[in-house]
Amino acid sequence: MSVRYLQEGELIRAKLNKLLGAGISTWLMSLAVSVYLLCAFNTRFFTTVFQLRGDEGAGGLMFMVSVVLFLLVIFNLFLSLFAFKYLFKPTLMFILVTASLAAYFMNAYGVMIDKTMIQNMMETDYRESMELMDPWLFVYVIALGVVPAALVAWTPIHYKRLPGELLNKLLAALLAVVVIGAIAAAFYQSYASLFRNNRYIRDLIVPVNYIYSTSSYIRKLTPKTEVAFTTLGEDAARIELRKVSSDSRRKVVTVLVVGETARSRNFSLNGYGRETNPNLSKEKVVSFDNFHSCGTATAVSVPCMFSRAGRSDFDGGMERYTENLLDVFKHAGVEVLWRDNNSGCKGVCDRVEFENLNSEQLAGVCRLDECYDMVLLDRLRQKIEAAKGDMLIVLHQKGSHGPAYYLRAPKSFQQYQPTCHYVQLQKCSQEEITNAYDNTILYTDYFLSQVIGLLKSVDGAADASMVYVSDHGESLGENNIYLHGLPYMIAPDEQTHVPFMVWMSERFEQRFNISSECLQAEASQNFTQDNLFDSMLGLMGVRTQVYEPKQDLFRPCTGTGLEVASPSGGPREEPGAMAASPG
């Protein structure tokens, strides 16, 4: 069979050679590929530009024609730069295949390709990647990417001598200058207004978007100069809000659950019509219903929420050279453990104990190469009991990660039916997608209630609390947008509005003099993941020069009269500088 296909391929190649003689010029090939890229992969860009402009008639038509010509000369100039023998064809083939991949995901899920999306792609694991391997993806890529790439491979191209090829590039550059100059003279104000007010539309231009974003991602990983590592909060110390004798001091344990892809609007605790939180509604949980994320993708939100910088100043590239919230807790003598059932901690846990549990073989919880989130509680009680001092435990969920929502919860939690069983979500109705997603929230509700139950079971040895926050939200087809990862400035509320919850044992509340009733009254205020850094320090009584009281959402509900506890557990007098800053 393979021999037959090879023979047919050679026959096609021979016919092309006979038809084209010595071959087509590099200039004509780059122009043909440029036209194909515009027509096959940029319909969403042109549709968006047309909608943003909103004008019809001759003026609108002329503007759209100018946009086509603008991109055509830019594409042609870019491709002509690679027009050298042994380089030209591989470059064109690579761009055709990768452009088809980018266009598929953009069209299938309504996403945009920017540097955040590239980072998310680079830092995901193979399990998440495999969920996106839909048969239609292969059909799309083969039809629109591989077949055109094969035609390029088989088409004979006539290469001129070096001076001739350089002349072609010069002519392409001159043509681009002339066309762009004419367009600028006629439509400068329109272009300036369009791209200045809608910067995101460049993330719709294939292949410009993924080529530019990939280069930006690589530049971020390779700083131009040597960067010194910055420590943070080395002066951190523990604080007690009431006297606790050194011989009877109980451990403090806080579990921070980092959720995945959970959006606030689907939590019944926050007003959702469906009862998706039947277990948490029975617990003394404070749910903050106006909480927003730092980003729209895990690769950004997770390191950002643990960063001192905050969303406006966050730089993922530089953050790798700076300590974060977990390091501050270590400086304060708190034992830190990160347990992961996701794709890793994105560098946040590099200097603390880390356990990867998503490949465990736990009966009833794990299957094949994935585990449900209950694996995060396996042997956790023993670890808490064995700890010599205070602990901060981070549990990183698989949560509601899509598009295969139906895989995130066991069958016993598939309450809402019918559900979507496709990764190509457009095949499903809005109801089926929402049902599958809400079942994941039901399971998260159960999981969080089990975390609380575990912490109650160690009440005799530790004063405990739990904080839950999702990394980002999710679009479920609203306005034909699916999943997450849109640029923050245009991301819908579904992708940035996330749940944030707090549970504290009675002993914990008394120890740190935090009023849950007061927190409930504060729960409707505007907060973001920027508040997490200082709030976690405030919750566990850690004070340091990098702590900002105004960012601590617990502070308005916390008593005064602080004293600092040494890392070894015994209380000591609070330094005067800290005494002026009540918790």
C-alpha cells in the first residue's frame, strides 16, 4: 500500500515538473502561500475587524480591501526572507502545518494566541494535551495544513543565483513600502484607532500571532543580563493573638486549596440556581462572591497569586528569580508542603517540599494515568500528625479542567444529565456542557468538605483552617467562547470571576481572634488574588516588612494585642516596629 502511494506521489511530482518546466519563482511561491494563509486561516480576524469597524458601503469595503493588501505584502515580505534553497520549502511547510493547528484551536474554542497562551501550552503536561486530540483536529490539520505543505514539497521551484534572490527580496520590500505608504495616506487614522483601541486583534492574525508570541515567550525565559536571585521576607516571624504557653502550644495547620478552572457563578454558595454546594452549605464557610483572578490561565494565575508583585506588576520571567509567599512562610518557621494533582506548581514550589500525586495507583480514586482530586488527601492526616510544628499545605486540584469535564468527577457525582462527552465542545448543546461542568463543581464541593472533615479530625492536635481559591474561571460557550486564556483586558467575567472561601475551626478563630461573622459581612467586597499574599500571612499570624496590612482581607476582622512567636514555638516579645502594626 505504501509503495503504491509513493508511486502515485512521484507521478504527481512528475506531472508538476512537466507542467511547470523549470519551476515557479520563489517570489510567486511566497505570494501564493501568503494568499492561502490569508484565505484559509484568517477569517476570524477579518470578521472581527469588520465588526469593530461597523461601517458599510464603499468606505467600509475599501478599508477591508486595504487590510487584505496590508497583510498580503507583510506576509509576502516575511516569507521571501527565507527564499533560499534548502531553507525555503521547509519553512513554508512548517508555517502551513503550524498555522492550521493555531487556526483550529482559535476557531474551535474561540481562544486567541498570545504569549500567555503559548506559555500555557509550553507548561502543560501530556495528559492535558491528549484531551485536546480530537479526530476533527487531525482532519483539519491534514486537509488545511499537511496537504498544502505536501504540494509545496512537490512543486518545483526555480532558485536564482544569490544576487537575483537578494534583488527579489529588495523588490518585495519596496512593494511593501509603497503599499503600506499608500494605505497609511488613505487610512492612517482608521488603522491607528483600530489597533490602538483593540490591541488584542493582532493575536488573531495567523501566523503572526503564534510566531510573535513564541518569540516573546522565549525572550522572557532568556533575560539579556544576569539576574540576581531576590530573597523575600527573611525577617518573617509568627504572631500569636493570645498567650499560648510554650509547653502546651498546639500546631497551626492551614490548607490552601488551589482550584482549577472553577468560576464563581456556578457555585450555589454565591447565588447559583442549582445546588452545587450541598456539602459546603452545611459547614461554617465564608464565601467571597466578588473575587477575581490575576490571569486567565494557570501558567499566569498560579505564580501571580503567590507573588508579592500583584497583577499590575507581575512579570512571569522575572518572578523565577524572586522568592514568593511560600518562601516567606519558610522564613517564619512554618513547614510548607505542596501536593499536586495538576500540571505542576509553575515554579512556585521550587524551594519547598513537593509531591506529585497525579500518577498514583489508588484504588477507587485513580484510573489509567489520572486521579480524581481525593488523591490529594491520601495519607495527609498522617503527615499533619507527624509534623513537628506549624504547617501550610497547598493542594493543587485537577478541579474542573476542560474540555473533558466529564472526566473530572466520578460517576456517582454525574448528577446533572445529559452531559457533553466530546472535547470538541461545539458538538454539544449549552445544556450538556453546563451539566458536565456543574458535575465537576459538585465533586469539588465534596472534596472541600472532606478537607474540612480531615481538619476537624485533627482538632485535638492542631488549630486548623482551610482557604480555597480557583486559579481562573471558564467560558462554557457564552458568545461562542470556550475554555479560558483570553487576554485579560478583553476576557469575559466568566474567566476572571472566581470562588474564594474560608473555613476556620473554633480553636483557630479563638487563637487568632478572627470573627467569621465579621468576614461574612465583608464577603461581598471587591477582592482579587492580589490580596492572597498578605491575607495568607495575616491568617496564620506571620508578620514581615513585606506584609501590607491594607491588602489583608482578614485584618478588619482580626483583634489586636499581638505578640511574636519564635519559629521553635515559644512566644517572645514582639519587636517595637511590629507592635505598631496590629493584625
